[in-house]
Amino acid sequence: DYRGSGLGQLKAHEFNYYIDNLSPIPPLDLLVAARAILILGHTLILFLAFLYARQLIGFWPAVVGFLFIAFDPFHLALTRVLHLDGLLSNLVLLSVLAFSSYLNRRRWFDLLVSGLAAGAGWLTKSPALFLGPIVALLSLIFIFRELIKTKGVLPFFRKGWQAVQPVLLWFLIGVVLFVAIWPAMWKIPDESVSAIFTKAETYAEEGHRSPIFFNGEVIESGQMGIEYFHFYPLTYLWRSTPIVLLGLLLALLAGIKRWEPFNQKSVQVTLWGLLLIVCVYTFGMSLGAKKFDRYLLPIYPPLDIIAGIGWVAFANWLLVRLKNKFTSQLVVLLPALTLAGAITIQATGLLNTFPYYFSYYNPLMGGSQKAQQVMQIGWGEGLDEAGRYMNTKTSAAGLHVLSWYSPGCFSYFFKGDSRYLGFEGKPDRSYRDSFFASDYAVIYFHQWQRQMIPDWMLEYLSTRTPEYTVWINGIEYVRIYKID
């Protein structure tokens, strides 16, 4: 549950090795402090985004939409770990909402906030570069009606410049922050920028270095090209919630029928911005050969907000219908209870998986039981329980235990000697000797799901009953075997 770097360009295994072997601070203390800082950052960014949403779509749509975000299992899971996808997603949301506010009210402060959020996003992860076309398209859509009505060449170009000017300034603000905060840009700007695009191109072309499990198939090469165009839409359905999906259908109906608040100009501008995030990110991520469900996290908050607007629009429609039929003042309670019920159901689905929110899978798709046949399972959740169990052993500190996440999730809790279980690049004989010289092996779900266990080990383990197992939300995440 503690994967990810969160410290510049450190990879997960490098970071884990550092905190396990070089840092004088206990690993859990360091991780808790780092995650607390990151969570405070998420809270501040989302609070600013809420303030903009309240101005653009109204108080209640913003409240419902952001409560959906707060109780979104996948978004919450990724913003609680020391990882960057959650930070990227929230910065993208803030940047687009602030830019939408600028288009609606023409306040230069909003453009400044949007540009700063974009610059921070570029510093976080390279997919934030998609903000460029999103903002440019949003600006063009906003001014399109005025452009087509303009008569004469000079007024046409003047209106066109009004669309281009804020985008250029927005880009300049983001670049200034990007350069100011990243010291490498002061010394080797060409190499630094080149490294970003080179790494992004590598990920897009080469895919993952180890096998990937998706839709009942183990993809040995780790490459998921354009033929897997359905990967992200399908994983979104699995990671989303019934309430959000129903809210999106209500939003579609309300938009067609022009229910309140879909008839407001500021709401329409905001919807264009949110939909551009969804479309541009989904399209861009689908082109790459390296695909993980977390890469699409930036579309989750926008869709949660759109679903919130859909539920409020339905409540408004319901209120009007009831007032036309009944005179009692109590009719306002039913729309209010409808919204409260939607929020409660959204929160209930989340709380059922506390504190392992990664284990949530949409019940409309079959829940956790069916997800094991489709989705790649496991972020390290359950290994804390495995570590605590091993600590109950006599002389636990002297035990030698093999684990996939070592150093990592397991070693942070286990007080004995934890060794890496991976066999990549090791001679088979050497790996066998290391395996049988250990006391226990902690096998994690995605090792057998992705077929990342040697045949001889599978044969050995198949003859033995796990001494201890960890089940979370109907999924057997961990098996602990005694090695004889």
C-alpha cells in the first residue's frame, strides 16, 4: 500500500531500499509523514477547485459533485498512497476549473491560478501536458459563437486574438513555475525537457517490462497497443460506482432536456472543460503501449462532478413536478432525500472496503468476485496483516521470509529478515537455493494471477496448505507458506 516514489525521480524499489537500509528514520514514520504532507496538498487543491466549481455550477451541484469525489473509492485510494497519479488528477481539475472561471468572468487571477496548477502538473507527471490542448480547445469553443458571427476581416482577427492571448499567457505562467521550481532547468534545460519527452515516448512505445493481466489474459510482453482500445473504458466501469454511472445518465438526459442548471452559460462552459479532460486523456492514454487503470485517474473527478450535476438536475426536475401536483411544503423533502440517499449509497460502497479502498470493484460489473477474472489485482494491501501475523511467531526477529514486496509493504511491518521473492534475471539454481534457505514465503495475488512464479515453485507450493491467508472484500490477497 506504500508503492510509488513521491520523491523526485526515485523509483519504487529505490525508495523502498533507501528507507529500509539508509534512512535513520523508521520506514513507517517516514512514509506516514510523507503521505500526510501529500494528503494536505490534495485537500488544499480540492478545496480551491470546489470554490471555483461553486461559482461555475452552483453551490449544491458543487457540494454533491465533490462529495462524490470524496467518496470515490479509486480516487481516494490513489490519493492516500505516496504516489503521483492522485496529485496529477487534482491539479488537472483545478487548472481546468480555474480557466473555465476565467473564460466566464475574465478575472486575471483565475488565469494565474490555472497556469500555476498546470505548471505544478507538468512537474508532477508528463501526462499533464495534455492540459495544453484541453485549455486551447476550451478557449476556442467558448469564443466560437462570437467568431462565426463576426463580419469583416479585422474584427474576426481581433476576436481570434482574444481566444489565443489567454492561452499564451496561461502557458507562460506554467512555464515560469516549471522552471522556477525545478533546479535542473537552471543548469541543463535542454537535457531536462528532452528526458521528459524521451521517457514518455519510451512508456508509450515499449509498454510494461513484466507480464500484465487483463480481461482473463496474461500479456507476457507487457505491451498493450491500440488493439486494447477498450482497456480504459472497461477499467473505468470496474472502478466507478453505480451512483456515479447513474448520475452520468441523468446528466445526459438533463442536458438534452435543458433542465436546470444545464441551461446556464457558466455550467455549459464548465461541462465543456470537464468533458475535454475525459476525452483528451482517454484518447491520449489509449495510444500508449503501457496501460494501467491508474493512468486514467484524471477523468474520475470530472465525471464525478458531472454526475453530481446530473443528480441535482434530477432533484430540481422532481421538485418542479411535485410542486405542480402538491401544495404541501413537505414536497421539498423528497428531492433533498434523493440527493442525501445518493451520497449515502456512494459513501457506503466506500466504507465497505475500509481501509483497503483498492479492493473496491463496481457491483454492477460483478464486484470483487468477477473482477479477479478481468482486472489486475493488488497494490500491496493485506501485506500489513501478513507482517503482523509473522510478528506473532516465536523469535520472529530471527526468521527469514521471502516476499514480493520486500523491501516494501511487507518489510515495513515485519520485524524479521524480509527478502525479495522476485526471480527476474537470477540463475534458477541460485534462486532455488535462496528459496529453500528461507523459513517462509509470502505469496501475493498478482504473482499467480500474472503467472510470475516459476513452475518448480508452483509445484512445490501446490503440495502444501497455506499456514495463513489474508482475505479482503472476497479476494484472497495473501498466502503464507512454511518452507520445509
